[in-house]
Amino acid sequence: MQHYWFKPKRYGLGAYPASWQGWALTAAYLVFVVSLSAWFGEDNSLIEHRVTPFLVITAAATIIYVGIAWRTTEGGWHWRWGGKDRS
């Protein structure tokens, strides 16, 4: 039996945390991005040189987060209209 970390949203595409593992992953992702932004933005004279590396690292972290969420979502990801899932 597989334990899912996320549940699919009722409307639209995506998922939300449904177990402590999902919440821990979400919290770790948010702490990482906020810490990264604080670290990259600590010296105002260098901010314009740090935008691209910040965006690249944040995009990579987001891709990893979404990939893990996608793989651990009960029922997978597809567009939902709010009714019962017919899959």
C-alpha cells in the first residue's frame, strides 16, 4: 500500500499537502526559497548580478518540489472540474 503525501485539488490542476511528509516538504521548500532570497539580497550593490543565479536555483528547486509532489499525489495530476473523479 502506497502512502500519498498530497491530495489532488478539487478544481483545476495541482495538489495540496495531506500528510506530515507533504507539509514537511512544502515547509522545507519555502524555507529554502526565503533563505536563498535573503542570502542573495543581503548586499544591495550586487543585486543586479545575483538575479539570474537566484532565478535559476529557484527554478531548479521548484521543479524538484513539483516533481516530488506529482509523484506522491493520490490519483495523479489532471484537470478536475469538482465532481467525482471518473479515472
